[in-house]
Amino acid sequence: MIKKLLTPKAELVVRDPHGRRLPTKGAVKPFTAFWRRRVKDGDVIAQQPPKQPIAKSKSSKKGGNT
């Protein structure tokens, strides 16, 4: 399923299908018919979700036993 970053338009309180508020900063959600209707109505802005940061590998500690 396609996921989108969904952000409510300024000053609007938008609830998801489960009754929870959509954060003002937005949230990555599955782009279902419910959210497509909210975008079409102009209540929500849909954007591509941010790419996940690449996890850095743990480097070995310098200095160890001598």
C-alpha cells in the first residue's frame, strides 16, 4: 500500500478513521480512500514521505586493551 505524509491544512483539526487527531506536523499513513477524500476536500495536504535515514553502523571503540 502507498504511504504518504499527511498534514492538516492550517488551523484545522483532522481526525483519522479511528478518531485520533492528525498531528499538526503530519504523519505517515497509508493513502486510503478516506485520506484521498480529505485531500480532495482540501482538509489535508499529501506529500511523499521522508526517506528513512540510513542507520549508521557502530564503529569499534578506539584505544582498547594494550
